[in-house]
Amino acid sequence: MTLRTIESLGALRGKRVIVRCDLNVPLKDGQITDDGRVRASLPTLTALVAAGARVVVVSHLGRPDGKPNPTYSLAPVAARLAELLDSPVAFATDTVGDVATAVVDGLADGDVAVLENLRFNAGETSTSVDERVAFAAQLASLGDALVSDGFGVVHRKQASVYELAQALPSAAGLLIAAELDVLDRLTEKPEAPYTVVLGGSKVSDKLGVIGHLLPRVNSLLIGGGMLFTFLAAQGHKVGSSLLEADQLETVRGYLAEADRLGVKIVLPTDVVVASKFGADADIIVTAADGIEDTPFGASGLGLDIGPATAAVFADIIRTSKTVFWNGPMGVFELAPFAEGTRTVAAALTEVDGLSVVGGGDSAAAVRILGFNDDQFGHISTGGGASLEFLEGKRLPGLEVLGWA
């Protein structure tokens, strides 16, 4: 089976088309701090508007625990979407209640509305199939078809992602199609040299990706908090740095497997060590095997890769034809520990081939550090979904759309 596309839904003029987007954007004081996911939804929405559909946008935002919470309202998202579309966007203050019904009934061909946060309804994320089916039926009453375009949630069996796609004629949007095209290029015959850069806090979050991609890559670069578990697996002391002691044997196994396959696992040779967690900490750059030899001793915290390591990583990235990066190299939100991530991001902009930023914290980092989306081959909108795809897992939100 192949993924059903919008074309499979036939003529859409006059039809109410529910679009499941992922508009889970970061907010501060009610203002969007990164509108990347909103902008990523535009190609599908503009295509549906041009087709004369009556577009009903649904999404989640945050974790409001199944009840209304103004902190997680989609109102700011609806306002931003209106700016980006340069046309009015109606907003319903509920999801499946009287207001939503009235807003949808009031749409003309080519109009767009946003309904309030799906997760204000407990049925959206319920572990009960019956509760999810019941909520999906309420949503389905507001539409004639579903376009699923929230790639960041396709790994979740949730009402608007799975059961709603069964309740209505459904198809994938342009964003999901684009994400799958890129992920397919990362897993099926990627152009060599192929480099994967992994960071973030925990090795355990990336074990499946490492295992699935090792036979496919030429180089695996390890940074972020997870690097200290790798260093410890080699017998080095890591002070008070983040360490998953229960993963040491697994990491040793991957190091041995990489050696057997001829894959280069490149670990940092130097790290930035701090006296404490904070932007005002005392810091020192030291050899990766000398973390406890600094004045901070065993209390020292490794919070970024060092400049020599960053330069080596950048050289490998720049000379690769395919690069996938997921996870920052350090605590990039704090200026003293952002340079490793900045250097890796800059190198990705120079790749003569496919460069992919794997969503989540990595996508946030490149924007916070001043890079533009168009400097990279692709910035994924789904960190967790991307990782599970690259682990070889089956994703229910794609399977229900015909992906096999």
C-alpha cells in the first residue's frame, strides 16, 4: 500500500476538510517564540484554500491534561496563522462544542478556522479505545474529509491522528509527504559519505536509532549529555556530568559493533566543564579523559563539546553528502555552552548534499542561534516521530493513511 494523498479525496470545493496539524509551538507570556511549525503547515493549508475547501484546522498544544487551560490556548497560533496566510482565520473557543459547530457552519469556500486545543478534551489522548473513538466521532461530525499533516504526532495512536482517519475519508498532507521523502532518503540508499550526528541528554533516547542506522552510516558523531555515557563506557571518569550507568554495557556493544562494521564513532576529545549548572558558572576546557583533573574535581559538569571536537565534527560534516543531526551538542540555551551546537549547525549549512535537522531541540537550537530554515536541506517538524521512523518502527498515524 502507498500513502494516500490529497488528490485521492477528489474535488474539495465546498467540502469541510479537517486538517490535523502539529501547531505545538513554544509560548512565552502568550507569545509564540518559534513559529516554525506554523509556517510548515502553510503549503497544505494554502493548497486546500486554493481548492475551495472549507478548512478546519485542529492541533494540540502542550499538556493540559484533558481539560481547558488558557495557558495552552491555540488563540495565539490562530492569530499568527492569519498573518502568514494574509487572510482572516476564525477561532473557535472550544473543539467539538456549540462554538466550534457555529464557526464551522459559518465557513465559506476557501475560508480557514482553527478549533481550540484538542487536548482540552480527555478523549484525544485517552488510553481507552472507546473514548478515543467517541471523541473522533465528535470531530468527524465537523468535517467531510481529513487531511493528516501533523508529522510530529504520527507515532501516537491518538483520536485525531488514528481514529479520526478511520472515521472520515483521509489522506496525508504535503508536510507529511515531504517528511517521508526525506526520511526515506536517510534510510534507503543514502548518498555517501553519510554522517549521523547525535546529541541531547540521554543515550537511552537514541539507542534504537543507533542500532538501526549503524549498518547504513559511515560516521557517527556523539555529543550532548549522552557523550558522557560513551566516555564512561571507555573507562573515563566524567565527574558530575550526566551519566546513564545502566546503559554502559549497551554502549560498549555498539562501540564493538561499529568497529566490526567499519563505522567511525567519533567521540569528543575535549569538553567544556563547569563548576555548576548556570550561565554564571566558572568554566574550563579540558581533555575528555581529564574531566576530574580540573580544579572542579569530581563535581565538574560537562556541558558542551570543546572547540577542538567541534572543529573535527564540522570537518566531517562538511565533507559528507548526507547528514542527519538530532540533539544539541551542549546546553545551547546558556551562552557559555552554545558554541558546539552553533559550530555543528554552521557546518550543516555548508553540506553539498542532503542536510537534515531532526526536529525537537535541534530545530529550536538552529533558530535560537540565528540560522534560517532555508540554510538547511530540511528541518523536521517531528523529533520523536523522526527518531521512531529511523529506528524502523511502524507509526500508527502513517499506517492508517495507507503507509506500509
